[in-house]
Amino acid sequence: MTFESVYIAIQAQKTPLIILMLLTPWAAFVLCKLIPGKREEPFVLSANLTLSVISLILWAGYLAYATNTGGWTLVVKQADLILLFLPMYHLIASLWLSRQCIPLEFIPAFRTLQGLALMAGAFLALSWVLSRIRIVLFSFMPFSTFLWGLALLVGLGYIGYLRVFGQER
């Protein structure tokens, strides 16, 4: 199975996927209200946030590939708007509804989500900066400022790494 076949399957099964993504945050919320418990709630909410993380990774992969191969015009021409905005809806709804049940710090997937977001943000910023660097940049910006900016981005990525793998600073 390739990434292309995954995205083709997503497009082919669009309607059930949309219904699933629209309803899962609310289903997890209802389950937490029906079956309250210190062990059950974090598990249900963590499974829901894991679905959010997977959908965001697929979303970011699609956007990275589409913008690198055809630019934003390819995304505008080919992307299904509902599928494009659905991962963000799922994440926001899941976080908001999860926070209504228990504090987010008690959900194991929330820590992973924070770390992946920091690492992904640092990676995307670094790749954008490194793809845009021209010698002209250094005529406007001192080299030490550029290095401090890179160090800050790498530091954010490292903090994200520590959040994902359970160590805190």
C-alpha cells in the first residue's frame, strides 16, 4: 500500500469518512458522560485525539506534497473543501469537548499531540527557511541573527521531541 492509494481510498470513501469525522468527537463526549470513570475517560478521549492526530498528519502530508509539486493552485483546483477543513474541525471539536470532560493534562494523546505539533511546526519552518535562503538574505540580516533563529526553531523541535517521548524540561 502506498500513500497514493491511501489518499485515493480517502477520496473514494469520502461520505462515510466525513460522517465519521463529524460524529466521533461528539460520540466520545457522550461516552464519557454515560460511562464516567478515572480510567475510562482518558482512554476514550485519547482514542479520539489519536484519530485527530492521524487525520492531521494525512492533511499535512497532502498539503506538503500538493504544494511542492503543483503549488497552491493545485490545492485550489483539486482539493475537496470539506476534506480539507475536516481535520481542523475534528481537532478543535475534540479538544474543546475533551476539556469539558477532564483536564487535558490527564489525556495521554494530548501530550503526544503537543509534541508532534511543535516538531512539525519547527520542521515546516526550517524547511521553508532553508528552501528560501539566498545570498541576498545575508545582506539584510546579520548572520548571527539567522543562526539564533535557526537555533530557536531547532530548540522548539527538541522540546516537541521531549513532549512526545515523555521527558519534560
